[in-house]
Amino acid sequence: MALYMTEVPIYVDNGSCIDGEIGSGTFTLPGKVRLDDDNQPVINVALKSFVLEYERPLEYGVGHEHIKLDLPTGGKKNGMVSAKLQLRPASPGRDWLFKGSVTALVIADLVDGS
């Protein structure tokens, strides 16, 4: 077994403060992902860093930031990470735009010799 980690950058432009925005990034693993006793791939994704900012107005108080990461491709060698991002202002009902980036960290347990 070998633990492998790779960073996946995800960028979002023109995200809606009301609905949020979904972005994605891809990765390639150098080997086959190990399966656990329940035949599930041993792979996960974590949030490494993020930057979200309003496009208009440029400065305003942040009410809530929400980031949800998902690994929809499971344990495949070539995979994708998706991120749902939302930046909501302190005053509700503002349909402003935001932009930002997320760095996701994919962590996989690879089979030896793959």
C-alpha cells in the first residue's frame, strides 16, 4: 500500500450569491486504488485552501461561506473533484456575483506495484 496525494485546483467565475456555483477539476492517479473489505475504493477528498470574493460590490461584509466537495468518479485512475461554492452577503436577498478558487486535496491508498 502506498498513500498518494495530489492537489486539484478548481476555479469559479460569475458565481451567484443566491444559488451558488459548481466548479470541477480533474486528476490522474499513478496507480490502481486499493479496495477495502467492503469492496469500496480507499480514496477521499479534503479542502486544502480557498479564496472567495465578491465581484460587485468589491467590498462587503461576508455573511456565510459554504464549500462542499465531492468525488463523483470514486476510485477511478482518472477522476474528477467537484465543488459547490456559495458566498452569501450579510444582508439576505442580494443577487451579487462572486469569484474564487478552491484547492482540493485528493488522498488515495494505491495498490503496491500498480
